[in-house]
Amino acid sequence: DAGVTQSPTHLIKTRGQQVTLRCSPKSGHDTVSWYQQALGQGPQFIFQYYEEEERQRGNFPDRFSGHQFPNYSSELNVNALLLGDSALYLCASSRDRANTEAFFGQGTRLTVV
Amino acid sequence: SQQGEEDPQALSIQEGENATMNCSYKTSINNLQWYRQNSGRGLVHLILIRSNEREKHSGRLRVTLDTSKKSSSLLITASRAADTASYFCATVITGGGNKLTFGTGTQLKVEL
């Protein structure tokens, strides 16, 4: 049983560019959340997708957007990249929207230069 | 913003010793979870304790929750070098859906 898979593992982008990160949830999970983790900090919630709709959103600008597909996989898009967007981006899936444990992928390390 | 803080920020112990980490949070919660992170990669879920529970065990882990003090502790007994990692507490806030709000983390180093 594959866990949560994210791609790519590492990415280098230039300021102003756009980036798309991808996540496949654990089998049987239908809810996907995205987190941003800056160096030395705890992860910060970006948004959550369920039934192909954004259900919750953290304190992130509109440059951060996402999508969930019918197979429950998800994408995180960031436009107009800033140096401060450099971080580890983590995807987490859970089997429903109840308060259960989340399973995390290994993350995508994004470096903006 | 972070929900709370963890204490200590860093902890260094010898193999075989016990490690205790504390987490404080600010608002009413549905549950509190502890995660481990190795070398800045993915987080691994360790244990979940609900707001109506006071103590929970899983293997060498013991978690306590004091909702009156808005605090939790994670005890790792008989630590091993493989326990070296960063440990985060995360809360599911009452009325906040099921998003996780993480603390600042404790870096644990277990030396041989």
C-alpha cells in the first residue's frame, strides 16, 4: 500500500516564475491538505481539498492555489514566486474530514533564487 | 501563526535515557497529535490524544494532555539513537475543521 507520494522531491525556480507541485494521497483517503514548512519552523496550513473543492484555507495569499482531481490527487500552484516562498511543501492525506490522523508525504523542497 | 510552543527547543540525551518534551497551545482543541520529522523530510504520525483523554501509551511513547493548562507532554522511554529527530505537536482546534496547527518543534538528539 503506497503512502502519500509527492513530486518532484526538489525544485529550483527563479523569482517571478510559477510552480506546480503534485500529491497522490494514501489509498482510501479522500482529503488532501497542503502545508508550508520554512527552515527551522513547524508546518503552516495552506489549504485543504475535499470532493474537489477547497474547504479550508490558511493565511496565504491568492498566489497559492490548488486543485483536487476525481481520483483525489491534488496540485499546489504558486504564482509569481518570491524568495520567501522557499520552503518544504508537505502534502497530507486523511480518510475523511473528521479529526483523524494525517499521513504526510516526504515533501517537495522548493528553492526560489 | 503557530498555535503554541514546544519546550525545550533542543534536547540532547544519552541512549537509554528518557526524553520528555512539552507542548503548550492557546485555544480549545478536539485533539492533539505528535509527529516526528527526520532530517527535514516528511512527518510521521506518532500518537493522537483526544480532548477527553488524559493519557495515552504507544510502545515506548507516553502522552499526557491537560486541557485546563492547555498543555501536553511526550515521553520517550529508553531512547535510542534512531529516535534522533524533530518532534512536533499539532492541534485540531475546536470549530477549526481538521486542519493541523503545529508547534515550533523540539530537536531531540540521542547520543550513543
